[in-house]
Amino acid sequence: MSVVTADPGWDLVQLNTFVAQMENVLRGPLTKIGNDGTSTTLDIDDPTGKPAKNAVITIGQPPGGAKTIGTDSIFVSGVLSKATAYRPA
């Protein structure tokens, strides 16, 4: 398991780009989102193979059919916000 941190000032577009890069480079799926008090934390599973579709983080509701990865408080544009990570159907 790799835990990477994301800049707390990033907006959702920047954060989701980073998630996609981490899933593609580390070749494992996002398994958890959270925060360490100063940054957003992203848990990426050990290399089990690049996921077919990259995870997405939203502060809204995931679309129908999406598989929820988890919900927690993360930093979005510098504000601690409730967010949900999901994998599109």
C-alpha cells in the first residue's frame, strides 16, 4: 500500500488528474481517501494492475452504477470538505 499526499489547495480537476496519474504510475487502484490534518491523503493499493477506469473524487453524489470507494473529509481548494471517491461503471 502506498499513501500519497495531494496539495490541499488543489481543486477537484487537479485532484482527479493526480489520482489518475497515481493509479497509472503506481499501477494500483485508489482504495481510500482522507486527510492528515494538512493535506489530502490517497491510499493506492500495491501494484495489482492498472484499473480499467480511473477513480474519481466528487463532493456531490456519484453517478448511478458507480462503485463507491469511500467517503471522508479531504481538502478541496484549501477547504476541508466531505468527498466521495468512486470508480465509474
